[in-house]
Amino acid sequence: MTRTTEPTRISSLPGLVGQQATVSGWVTHTRSSGKVAFVTMRDGTGILQCVVVKPQVSAETWEAFQQLTLECSFSVSGEVKADARAPGGVELGVTELRLIGPSALDYPIQPKEHGVDFLLDNRHFWLRTPRQVAIMRIRNEIEQAIHDFFYERGFLRTDTPILTAAIGERSGLFATEYFDEGNAYLAQTGQLYGEALAAAFGKIYTFGPTFRAEKSKTRRHLTEFWMIEPEVAFNDTHANMDLQEDFVSFLVQRVLERQMPALKELERDVSKLEKVKAPFPRIDYTDAVATLQKKGSAVQWGEDLGAEDEALLVEDYETPIFICNYPKEAKAFYMKENPADPRTVLCDDMLAPEGYGEIIGGSQREDDYDKLLHRIKEEHLPLEAYSWYLDLRKYGTFVHSGFGLGLERTIAWICGTPHIRECIPFPRLMTRLHP
Ligand code: 4AD
């Protein structure tokens, strides 16, 4: 049996100038001035201008050109010609054109302004547009960079369960029936399992979907999002922040190095991203509250910081910042008590600049059995679901730390998109389960 060859993609055409090529894709635009017609094709890798000269092509090809409508699929063959004015620097002098799949005239996304709800209803088509393609290319780059960063540093990539017993962060669990075991819950975090894995492998990270049934209709909340959670044995809270700032600087530099065309498509101000280099300022929560109060915020010591407070804090900086050592009540039960001030815990939130807010939550974990047991009871968590987690403190407890980076919030910041919903192919929001 012969193997079919991979079709030629638009992105490879600049290397084929002077040669014959056949490319397949979808129509984004057509125009004709009698004998000369122009068709713009997109194939997900680029945009190609195809030139059809009526006297130089067969009647079938000219007929096929006339049947083209917005977003129908077609293929073209012809000579690849250099043309500095054309997108991608080349155009195709068409010798043959074939219609593959016609597209009805009422294609929903037309070249005009559409409302966001309409676009989200048509997300399966909206994804075909240049801005969305650019965001998804940057998402892909960031995902690959994440794996490269951890692989190069000797971390083991590992996977934690999606179906869990009552384990996780605070509120907002999605429940589903689980045979005779009662309820199972969709994972809000892989962290607790990550801690067990760190004791087995030293340095690990997870990269998985996480779920929060939070009734938050904000520009930075999804009900299903992707989180990257490293966990490192024998790292304290300071080493944990060193890792976070190296990690985030690496991701930003990687996008700048490899995705400049996508950033241009998004009209991102790259001078802002170029300033993102470690180290990032580390600000104690107590100092942050004092700064906020001076700036007119009503926040009181003991409260978590809201989006507006976060924006007030980052406005003085060009890099992300850490806010460290929050009050115990404002944070999760597993964070280690701060020996210097037991009202607080050894944790950090990383806030992105330009008002994008929290992209990372991290902490050193409570490694003292009695203190952890006390916190579990204080929070009225079901002890039986946490017995294995407590065991980690009973058999060879160890200083360890980790963090969770929200993938879509990071993409939103790097791309400069105002809302997180454009940063995942099919967003799940409180009021949106389709398409
Ligand atoms: O601060 P969070 O809740 O931390 C954890 O889940 C820890 N278990 C992580 C760890 O230490 N291993 O969430 C971490 C990050 C946030 O900073 C944010 O970027 C993202 O996850 N995030 C959300 N992203 C989109 N939609 C939501 N509803 C999110 N909730 C959290």
C-alpha cells in the first residue's frame, strides 16, 4: 500500500517559490474584475492570495471559482510566486481550482461587528477567525513551553484523578453519582495527590483540567479551566517563589521569541511583555493592606484581596508581583503556619501586571501532623476523605511547596485579551455549556 503524502500547507509556501503546489483550505474573501479574480484562502497555518486569470484556466476552473462562497472549502493548484504585498510574501498563480465543500450563503460570521454572545453561540466558527487563531497559537506555545521548562529541570509530569472524594479547595464542587460510593466530585486541584507524588518522585508537575462550580460571572472565571501544578520536596516558600518567577519569565520570553506574528495580530504591546524578567517584588500581605488603605481601599487586615485591590497593587509595577503570607482565615487549610507570625500562612499569590490579577496561587504545605489535623477539623472537612493525606505527615513528613498556574488567565495576560473566555477553545461559563 502507498502512503499518502502530507498536504502542502500555506505556511510552507514561502520555501516553494517558483514551484508548483496544491493547497486546500477555506474561502475568506473573493473579488473579481471581469477577467482576473482573487480568492483569499485560509488553512489555519496562514493566508494565501490566489490569482485566477480567466483566459489562462479551463472553463471548469472558472466555473468552480464562480461557485465559491464565504467559508466553502476548496483546493487550488498553481505556481508559487513571490509578492512582497501579499500576506506571507507569496501568492498562487492558479492553474486549477476545485470546490470541495460548499458553504450555505447564511454563514453566521460575516465580515462585520458581532456581539460577544452571538460569537460564543458560534464558537465553532468564531475559532476560524485570525484573532482566535492567534490566541490558540499562543496557547499552544505556552503549553509546549510549560512541558519544556519542567522537562529540562528534571520534573516528572504526572496525572492526578479528575473524579475525587471530597478533596480540594473551599467551595464550589461539581458532584456526580458514583456507584455505591455516594458522590464523586470533579477535581478542583490536583495538588493533594501531587504532594503524595512529590514524596515518591521528588519534583513533579500536573497539567490537567480543573473544575469550580463558582457562581462568579467575571472576566477571569471559568467553571472548567486548566491548571499546571508543580510540587517539590524540600522546597520552602522562598524556593517556591524562585521557581514561580523563573517559570513565568520563561513562558513570556518563549512567546516573544516564537509567536511575534500572533502577538502582532492581537496588537499586543510587546514592550510591556519585554519587561517581564525575574526577580519579581515580594510584598508581605500586611504591607499590601497598608498600601491599599493609603490608596483609599476599604480592605481590612484578615480579608482576602479582591480584583480591584489587586489592580491597585500592581499599578506601581511593570513585572508580576508576589503578595505573601496571607492571614490563615483567607486561605486553604493545607498551607503551613508562618512561624514568624502564626496568624498567617507561608503562601503567595502572583499578580500579573496591567490589571490582569492573580495568575498563580502557591504555598509551603503544612507538614506537621497535629497542626494539619487541627485545620481539617476547624474547616469541618470530612476526615475519612483526608486520612491518606494526613498519612503523608505520619510516615516521613517533609518540607514541601508547590503552586498552581491558571493557564487561561496566563494566556489572557500574555495575549492582552480583556476576557478569559477567548483563551480556551470551548469556554465553560456559569451560563454557557454550548457549543
Ligand atoms: O489559587 P488556587 O485556587 O490554588 C489552587 O488550586 C492550589 N491547589 C494550587 C497549588 O498550590 N497547587 O488556583 C490556582 C490558580 C489561580 O491563581 C488562577 O490562575 C486559576 O488557578 N484559577 C482559575 N482560572 C480560571 N477560572 C477559575 N474559576 C479559576 N480559579 C482559579
